[in-house]
Amino acid sequence: MTLGPIRSLPPGGLLVLALAWLGASLWTLHGERAERDVFDALAANRNVEPPDDASGELLFARAYYLLARDRIDEAQTLIGRVVERGGPAIAARFHYDLGNARARRAVGAVEASQINKAIPEVRLAKDAYRAALRADPELWDARYNLDVVMRLVRDFPEFEAAEEETKAQPKKLWTDLPGRPRGLP
């Protein structure tokens, strides 16, 4: 790079140019410092909202904070910005963590014998793990967890039947969720 055009500036122009560069550098440093403060607050278990222009990493940190506290619906509102600003690796980690949070809810519901509540959570966990694998096919933890969660609820193809056929069918006795049978044989 040649300094020819810069050398031809008068001393006052050089001073203005230097002050403009210094101002831009300080503004960038201030933004990075503010973002670091939000990271530190989230790490200290304080509920802090990231700024609107936050990076993908900071949005992921906020989503992780929410998912660790079982505030899944709030974390899902960040998905668009995390994917847009964070890139595929951050998006994959977000979906993986979302799948883990859904799987924890499903297992808790199974342990509490709330089968009807567990089935949709398992299906949402599967969707999250699949999204993580689309973003990063090499994320083996997501592949493993998807395999584990797929064993909780079986996927049966739904086929349509006429109303007359559904009235003739007996009531479904077994759920989609395997578990220990209770009661006498």
C-alpha cells in the first residue's frame, strides 16, 4: 500500500483522519466491552437481555441461559437471529441444546406418567436434533441423542380412514410410549 494520497494531505487533514480512526476504534472497543459485560452477566446467572445488534455467539449464550432454566418458548424466539448471525456451527449447537431441553421435559413427563404430555415433547426433540444435523452433519452428539429419543416414541405412518371405519375400530389400548406395564395381567 502506498501512502502517496495520505502524504499529500495537509497536517490538519491528517489530524482529522487520525481522530476519525481513533473514534471508530473506540466505538468498536466499546461495543465489544458491552457485549462482554452481557456474557459475564449471563455466566453469573443474571437474566440480561442482549442488545438488538448482538452477535450470534451472544444470542446463543442467551438461548443457552434460557434453555438451562426450562424457558424453551422464550429461547425459541431467538432462533432466527441465532441462525442468521451465528452461522451453521452455532445454529447446530442451538438446535442440539433445544433438543436436549425438549428431551429432558419428555423424560420428566414419562417419569411422572404423563404420557400425553411426553409424546409431543419427544417429537419436538426429534425435530430439533434433525435440524442440528442438517446444520452440522458431523455433530455426533445430536446423532446419538436422536437415536435415544427415537426409542421413546415410535413413528408409525398415519393413514387416513373413513369415519365409518374409525367408528368400527376398538378403542386404542396401548400408547405410543413404551414403558413398564402396571396392574395385574
